[in-house]
Amino acid sequence: MALMNIQPFIARRARLLEHMQRHGGGLAVIPTAPEQLRNRDTHYPYRPDSYFHYLSGFGEPEAVLLLIAGDNPRSILFCREKDVEREIWDGFRWGPEAAREAYGFDACHPVAQFDDKLAELLADQPALWFSLGFDAVWDARIAQALNAVRAQARNGKRAPAQLQDVRAALDEMRLIKDASEIELMRRAADIAASAHRRAMQATRPGLPEYAIEAELLHEFRRHGCQAPAYGSIVAGGANACILHYIDNDQPLRDGELLLIDAGGELDGYAADITRTFPVNGRFSGAQADVYRLVLAAQEAAIATVKPGVGFIAPHDAAVHVLAQGMLDLGLLRGSLDGIIESEAYKRYYMHRTSHWLGRDVHDAGDYKHGEQWRALEPGMLLTIEPGCYIRAADDVPAAFHGIGVRIEDDALVTGDGCEIITHEAPKNIREIENLMAEARHG
């Protein structure tokens, strides 16, 4: 059974244990995600919980990680037992003994023993590190273990007096990517960029949106992505003005644009790219005007990304450019300052320009410290994705009706600026038109 490099996972567990010890010690409980039924006796493809996998690297269901801080810090995995009969049906299982050695844990036990072991290990711990409120079943199991310890009070056992949110600590860790994470995300970005190029080359008037979605899925899987990172948006024409359009079942029409927001997930890490291009391979005048506006807004946003700058800076830069462009195109009237202050631009641009990216496509990590937007730091990864979505209306010039444009790239904050890791996906008008023309004419 092939195994990834486990050293980054061991290092992350050590970092969390150090953090726990600095904050009074205790025991952390991090369960993986449950399997989910799709229908009757068929399950959805399994994906482990992001927090659990970030620390363990272990991909099987029915697993729990315990971390115990103190003078003798320990990491303990609970997993399914080796079962040759079930392996015939469902595939390989590590089992506790092999998993302990392969993944670098201090101990590993059958998951069936978890509840009894948890009550035993919780006794006399100063704090429990767990995230309440995310899973009612797990909240009940934790309460049961705490009550089992409290029932031993006459024997001198004490339940933890403090509850700490382990996800809050992990969110701060996950926000700054380590070298192994950055390598994976660069690979995921390259695969996603290749998929977008393939989609541009395959697009023709008359094809259904799902035919282009199939091209994306083919490229993701062919290069090793286990799944799409999120539901792919393949939105032709006015469908691009629906921000979370995922039906992908309408025909592509000559003279309209196609907006694709899609990325693959590679070993748990997401890429997130949006490109907008003409179905027939040629931008019309109005389409090009809106496209150039969004591209200029993205370029202005990217120019702000560097260490020490507040997270909101790319958004503010994009809004300034977009609002001026909306004035210039006759979509809005008034003064630039007035449009920004009143947020009139939100009629055509209603979402934020960035979000964190990593194991989750909207990744872990706070956006503010108190009332202040947090400063960017090297190792953070965020999207830059301005857009302009013009629904048909009586007060909108007819040439712009149904035009929806978004351009999205993934930016890694570096020591002195940022690296656009999705740069292989074409976004210059000439590049897009040339690529599509080559595909049509051989």
C-alpha cells in the first residue's frame, strides 16, 4: 500500500501538542468524518475530515485521533481492526498495529475501544480540546465520557475543568501552508489550469454545458485529482449571472460567453480557478469591454497582495476599478466616491474578491483579529476573483444584457509579494482567442 511522506503530519501533531502545552496542557479529540449514504446501500465517495487528515494523513473512515500534551506528549490513533473478510469486499485496511508504524503514532487501538479508553485517558486532564457544536453525535459521546469520569469522583478522579476549541488552534496552523502543502497546491493548480485550457479548446456552439464539465472532470482525474474540489460551475450566457449555478444542463449558444469556475482536489488540497471566454472563440465589443474591466480589477487586486497588507486590500482595489468601469460603461451614474460609499456597485458585483484556500476550497482561518482585517503573511493562500454580472433590465444598455464575467486565480503570499500559482490558465483576450482558434483549425 503506497504511503505519502508522513513527516509533515508528525510535525503538525508536534506543533499542536506544543500549543496545547503552552496553554495548560490537556487532551485533544479529533475525529474523522463519517461515511455518508448516497442511496439505500451505496455510499458517497469517502473523504476524511480536513482537520483529522491534516494531522494524521490517515484516510480510512471510523478513525479518531487523540493528542495528549504534557511531559510525555503522545499521539494515539483509533482505527478499524484488520479484517480480511471485509477487505475482500471493500479493500485494504491498515489495522492498528500497521497504522501505528506506518503513520508514526505513539499508540494505536481498535476504534471499538475508543469510548472506554477516552474516559480512562480524560481522568485528571486539566483541559479537553474539542470543538463542540459541529456534530451532535460526537457532542453526546464526549459528554458521556466526561460523565464517566465525574462518576469516579469518590475515587479521586477529576474531569477536565476547561474546554478549549481545538479547531481554533488548528485554524491558525492551517492558515500558513508548509512546504509540502504548497507543493501539493501548485500541482493541483497546474492540473486545474490544464483542465481550463482543455475546456476552452473543446467548447463549441450547440454543445451542452455538461459536455464541457465532462472535459474538466476528465482532466482532473487523468492527472491524479481524486475529485473536483467543489461542484463545477459551467455557466453559458445569462447563467453566468447566477453565482452558484451548477445545473450545467443548458446548450451553449453562439455569441454568448461561458463562465467556468472549477478546480480539482489533489490529496485533500483544492485549486480554484474561474475563466470566462466566448463560446464561438471571439469576444464581441461589449463582452470585451466587460472582460477587460474585470481583468483590470483583478490586476489591481493582485498588485496589493504582499506581507503586512490587510486581507481586505485586494477587494478594495478591485471595487475601485470596477466601480469606475461601471460608470464608464454607463451601467451606473453618479460619482465614484458615491457609488463606493453607497455600495451601488453591488448591483453588478456582490461578492468579496478573496477567500482562503487550502484543504477546503473556503479554507480555515479567521479574516479579522477583533475589528481589524488580519495582515497577510508568507505562506497564506487566497483567491483573487473579481467579477461583473449584468442581468437584463430596462435601465441597462441592451448590448450588456446577460453578460457575466469572473476571473479567478490562486495567490500564494511570498516574502515580498505573491505568486499566482494558477498562471497557466490563459486569461489575456488574445491568448484565449488564439488557443480556441488553434483547436478549431488544427
